[in-house]
Amino acid sequence: MIVVTGATGNVGRSLVQTLAEAGERVVAVSRASEGIALPDGVRHQRADLTRPDTLAPAFAGADAVFLHDTGASAHLLDPRTILELARRGGAQRIVQLSSQGVVTRPQSGSHGNLGRSFEDAVRESGMEWTILRPSGFASNAFAWVESVRAHRTVAAPFGDIGLPVIDPSDIAEVAAAALRDDEHSAQSYELTGPALSTPRQRAAAIGEALGEPIEFVEQTGTQARAQMLQFMPEPVVETTLAILGVPHAAEQRISPDVEKVLGREPRAFAEWARRNIGAFR
């Protein structure tokens, strides 16, 4: 049995679907309890990684666990307790969704220090492990849904700086392979898209999929920071803006790891846009 935490997120939803289609027994774990659509045969378990007392029923009978770091709530987690509960539940394999920033921003509190402590706990858990370090998600473009629907505009900073954003479905497929096959044990994979893409180019790709032009409005760093602070902690905002505006060479590198695991190139942002264009109509 495979337990997927963060099962309602952009990676988790795709992973649950991929595993179910492969015939695996899956438990989908999320904090929400209602309005969750799951594939046939998948069991939902309500639990919260920030509350270890809720986790024992979720991990009971597990063979493998996909562990999501919960993003902005990562500082609330106790990774060693979570991993010990997974081990007691029967899990022999952990696949952790980490972040590229663990390597590229080792001194940042939000990406480097927290992420590294979580990865260290995974490696020292006594279970087989695989660590996934994705770059920025293509699905971050969902933040533009409201402005595209209402005004056919996209506002973002650093409009012409490219990053190799990755389709969450590709992360999910790599995670599924690591959960099902022990050849990925003790491996850390850096996951990126196939090419650099800029915010301006991503807005244009959404417009092309929509069949209507999208106006790109370049924000100042100050404007973007004020907007991000409405839903992200300040340290995360500062690190995110640094990555978007002044990326390190390693953050613009195209990794071969998706192709190495899946035997194909990662999907381009334009493909993600076509597949998700209904959200922008």
C-alpha cells in the first residue's frame, strides 16, 4: 500500500491518479475532509502533517510513503516524528518532495536550512529513501487565473528572466517510479522542465492555448513583494523573489533527471497550459 500525503496538491493529485492507474493500493492523505474527488479504489484519510497525533491511522499498513513538505507550513513540521510514525506503520520506503533550493540556497531559512534538516531526517530514517528536488512549478501560473479571466492580463515581476519550470505531472510520474521501484533507492533527483521560460513567455503560452491575446504587465519587485506577502511568510517571499530576479546558474540549469527516470523529456510549459486552460476561461 502506498500513502500519498498532500494528496490534494498539484503533485499529490497527479500522483494519486498515476498510482491508481498502475493498479496500486493508495491512501490519499489530506487535511480536507470534503469535496475530494478520488479515483475508484483510492481511500481517503484525513490527517495533518503538522499534527503528528493524526498520522498513525494514515500510515497504518503502509509499504511506501510520499512525503510532501507542505510548503509554507514546513517550519511547523517535526520530520523525525513523522518518519518514525511512518516506519511504525510499516513503511519501508520514503519518497520526499523537497526543493531545488536546498542545494542552490543553502543559507536561506525557508528553502535551505529547513529543507536540509528534513532531507537529513529522511536519510537517517532507516528506510529506503528517494529525494526529489524540483525547480519552480508550472502550476504557479494558477495565480494568474483571476486576472486572465477578468482582464486577459498577467502581472509578474522579472518578465524576461527564464527559469526551467516543471510540470507537476512530471514530478508525480518520477515519484510514482521511485515509490514502486527500488532502483531509485538512495537517489536525489533534480527535476526541471526542458527549457528556460520567462513569465512573459508563459503568459503568451496561456494566451495561445486560450485563443486570445494576453497582455503582460511587468510588476516592480516592490509590487510583487507586497502581493506575495498576502499569502506567504516574509522569508519565503524574499527567497522567492531572489530566485525569480537573480537566479543562480544552478537554478537555470536544465537537469537530465526526468528523462533519466522516465525515458522521455519533461513536458514544456505550453503543454501544461493546454491541459489546464479550462481554469483560465
